[in-house]
Amino acid sequence: MKRLAFTSTILVFFLLACNIVQPPAATPDEGVLQTRVAESVAATLAAMPSVTPIPPLPTDTPIPSPTPISTPVPTLLPMSLTPEPPDPVYVLQEEQFIGPYAIRVWRNPASEALMFDSILTITGAGQPQVRVDSFYELGGETGTDITGEGHPDVVVKVFTGGAHCCFSTIVYDLGPTLTKVLETPQSNCDGYFQDLNGDGVLEFITCDDLFAYAYCCFAGSPAVIVVLQYEPGRGYVPAGPRFPEMYEDDITQHLQMAEDATPGGVCEWDNDTKCAVLPVVLDYLYSGQADEAWTAFGRLYTYPDAAVFRAEIEQAVSKSPLFTPTK
């Protein structure tokens, strides 16, 4: 009974607040109050509109899936690019990434290690790793396209140590397939790149010291200019005859030296003039002027061993990877 009275009281307050019933002028007894409350509640419920329930979806109606949120996947380097020293003694000195390739320099930390005791590696996914010993430095052209193939290249300078020898320049094309396009023979000759004909493809200018110490001391030994030009599918090949202007100044200078030669004047071992005459002969040969070379030789070298000397020149030059015969 007490619970009913309490509930009735709450309903009264609710109905009063909603202006559904008006407060009585005088407080009736409990029985009258309960009757009035019951009548008011019944009237209110009768006046409320009926609510039509929402029918459930048919079982064959597809429920749309929420739009997935696209989460970017981090780009991971291939496992083949994980730095691994080419030798346990070496430590990573520096690295750079050019396209899909990693170029790394490894130094020997031993206190007695010399500056040229370094290794360069080139690593790319799906490519055999390249290792270059006696690494000295990267050429300034590294990262640019020096061949016109549309790919960046890496220029590697090698120095094995020694009073004169040995230098080498190696170039790799960093295209879809890692390709070596230049490796000069290790020699006393360094070199540099220059666009000699203005076509946007760089030539490599070096020298050939094939006669170093052969007939005289190193200071007197000739080192003829060599021009290497890039050819698609072949890499850098000897091309001196295509650039005869590169030899003009040397021909003038060396021709004068040969004409003024004295026996042993260029520290020749046999006290003859081999190292005074040889430079101009090589200038003519490497620039594609073979007739001029042998004409000058016949006029300038008149010693009894001239025929043997000429044969030695022809044989050595023909075997040099930096020489191309005139066609």
C-alpha cells in the first residue's frame, strides 16, 4: 500500500509538470486522490498516438559493410640492401642511395691501414653485389647520367698505392640491370670526363703508359693521350681517331723534341733516342694517322735497330686495350 502511494505521488508530480492535471483546490482524502490519478493516467494513455514498430530486415537483404580505412604500408628496403661488411675487419664509413642501389664505402679501422685500404660495394635488389677493392674516391659525376642512357651512373676511382701506380677508373650504369660500362687498365694514368663533341655524353680522357720503363726511366717514358667514347651496348671504347684535335698540341711539341734529340738525352737505357722519338710516333698512331707516324719514325730514328724497334712498337700498341687501329 505504501509503495502504491509513493508511485501515485510521483505520477501526480509528473502530470502536474506537464499540465495534464490541475492541482485540486483542497487536498482530498487518499481514496479520492487515487481515483483521480488513475483516471488521468488512463486519459493520457488513450490520447497518445500509437507507434508502428519497425519491421526487421529480410534475411536476404545485404547489410552494407563499413568503408575500410586505407592505412599506408611503410616501404621497407629489400633484405639484399641490409649492410653487411665485405670482410669482418671492415666497418661502414659512408653510404648513399641512388635509385634502388646502395653505394657503401668500407674502411679498415686498423691503425696501420693506409688510405687506399678501402672497399666499395654496390648493392641492389636482385643484382649480384659489386665489390671494388683499393677504393680511393667517388668521381664528382656520380649520380648523374654521363652515358645518355637515361640512368644515373657511379664513377669509382681506384688507387692501389705506390710511387706512380696504379690508378683505374670504373663506371657502373645504375639502370634496371647493374652494368659496368668502363674499367680502365690499372696504370700510372688517371683521367677525367669531358663532353668533347657537345652531344651531352661525356668522353673519358686518360693516357696509355704501355712503354713505362721500357726504354728509359719513368720520367722520360711516353704516356700518349687516350680518348674513350661511350657506345651503347659496348661501353667506353677507344676513339682517338674521332678526336684528332686532342693530339695537335702534343704532336707539335713532341715533333720538336724528336728533332732536337741527343743520344741518352731522355735517360734512355741504351744511350739512343728511343724515348725522344717514341712520343710523336704514338701521338700519330693513337690519333689515327698511321702513315704520318711511320714517316716521322723513318726520318727521326736512324739507329741500326730501327726495324726491331718499329716491330716492338707495332706489337705493343696492337695489344693495348686503349688503342684502336685506323680503319
